[in-house]
Amino acid sequence: MTEAAQLRHLRFTDRALRAVIAAPYALFVPTLMTVDHYGDSPLHPAGELLLGLGAVTVICVAIFAFLIREWAAWSYEYRHGRQLRSPIDWDHRWNDVRRVLEKSGLDIDTVAAYSVFRAHFNLETLHPPGRSLGMLGVMADWGARHNQKLIVTGATAGVAIAVAGEVWPGWYDRPQFWIGVGVVTAVIMPFAVWNGWSQYRMNARRPESVVLIPTQWRSRLRGDTPTATAVFLHEVSHVRHHDVSRRRIVAMYAHFAQFGAFLDAGMAFTVRGSEGPLFALFLIMAVSGILAVRRARTVLRLVEELRADAEACTDEPTRKAMHHFLDGLPTPTRQTALRSRVLTTPWKLSYLFPALRVTALMTLGNAVPLITIFTLLWTGTVSPAPDL
């Protein structure tokens, strides 16, 4: 197959793996609809659908709030770290690096690169999260500096509220308390929405990705070395596709998606039946969903590496050079072995078997049983559990 076909297959696989990670959130909607439908005061089916979609949206926004907190910590660490780096102005000292970029068809103005002083030669791709503007940025930096103190303060406040509920029962049922909560929420919410939208634009929609180039690479690329050229263009591919920033977002949502897959498996207990088979079905759905999400995150990184290899190694010398580079790594893995094999043999769809296995695991082990139970319950084919 051609290189274009390989990139097309990798792009489709990338989307499929992201769908696997998003599946537990989507499947939580029919789960909530079923619980409400057979509850004490069920809503109209349209209302139940809106309730499920609203609940999942709130969950995703809450996870995004955790991600904003992580971005603030990473941004502070990047800006106040001890590593010396400076933007590359592409003067005559960087002619060899610029030549490699232009030879590959890239515009140097589209690649954010920094020079660093370090003892080793390793290239590194980074996503420095953007800092919020104005006072919100100052507060984010303050929170990053005092992160541990804030965690201790929050835990102490939680214990104090629990103790207050035991000593003064019903203290939070007073109208004055809820009026105060409403006023504080109304004041804070516009700032939270503005900060969230600005963080989304800076770090998710249009993230900044940079490649750190050791100054030694100015001489290493001299003479058109195929290995150095291939490795350099490999990292440039990660920068162009913002892989580092996407990995952070995927990691955060995949972490909570595993718990979501466990909750979705509880759909097995919504039908009437023997406890043994229902518990076995619950285990199958839970284990399949959790494993699928965990493996999807790993395979997704492999797909990104395969795509970067395909974009960097466009001729026979660079493919052979990257093949020898991967074979010479001190700690080889199954992924590097697969990448090396892809570089030296014609492209085949069988190389994407790990992604196909992950997709099948989520589809057959978690999604299909859940949707089947949902359909059977709502069509009246099976009876709901008595305690639902």
C-alpha cells in the first residue's frame, strides 16, 4: 500500500481509539435513563434523555476543571524551571537544521523550536500550557505554588463541615446559607466560564507545541546524516500534530473513563434474573470496559509513533536509518519492534491488530451487552429488577 493509504488507516484508527475512550461516557446516558425510567418518579423519555445528556456533560466539565488545574501546574513549572532555553532565530548557525526542515517541505515559521544546553543529544517535544491572562493567571500561579497547602486546607474544611453537621444538625438547611451560596456562585461563575474557555482555546483547540533542540544538533545534522534527519523529522511530526497536548487530555479522560466503564457494567443488575449469571455478566462488562480503555491509551501512542515514522521516513535511506536506530535502542519494547518491522516491510492492515482487538473488546464486552439490556428493558421483552 502507498504512504497515503498508511496515513489514512492510521488516522481512522486514531479516531476509533478515541471513541473507545469516550464510549463509557456515552454509554452512561442509557444507564441513567434506565435508572430514572424505573424509579419512583420517572420523567418523559425525552426528559430522561436530556437528564442523561446533562449529567454526562456536567461530568465532562468537572473533569475538564481537573485538567485546567493540571495545566496551571505544568505551566508554572515550565516557566519557572531551571532549564535554560531560548527561541531559535534561525540565523546562520542553524542553517543545517533549517535545510532539513525546508527539504522535507515544512515552513520553519510553523515549527516552534527552542535551543537548550544539555549533556545528552535527545530531542524532546513539549506542550507548555498557556497561562491565563490577568489576575486569573496570577491566582493560578499562586495555587500552583501552594498546591499542598490547599489540599490540606480543603481536607480540613471537609472534616469541619462533617463535624458541624453532627454538632448542629440542619445548619445548612437555613435560607441564609443557600442565599449566600447562590450569591458566591453567581459572582464566581462568569470568571470560571471565561477562564475555562480561554484555557480550552490555548491548550486544547490551538495548543502550543515546541521541540527542544540541543545545540549539538547543529553539527549533528551537518552532512545530511539520514539517522539524525529521520529522528528530527519524527519529533517535528509530533509538534505539528500537537501529540503531547492531546496525550495529556486523553490521559485525564481515560483515567475517569475506567470508573465510568465500571458504573456502566452495573446495567447488568437492572434486569430480573439469577444472581450468578448477572454477576458474571457484570464482571465481563466491567473487566472488558476497563481493559479496553487502558489498552486504548497505550495503542493510541503507538499509532502516533507510527504516523510520525511514516511522515518522517519518506525515502529508503531514512527508513533504513530509523530501522537501525530503533534496533539499537538499549531498552527495546514490543512497540519499537513493531515500528522497526513496519519500516522495513510493506504496509499491511495486520499491523493495526492491537487497535482492532481493543475496539472489539469494548464493543463486544461492554457496549453491545449494555445496549442489548437497554433495548430489552425498554421494549418490555424482559422484566426489570424488583429493587430497581
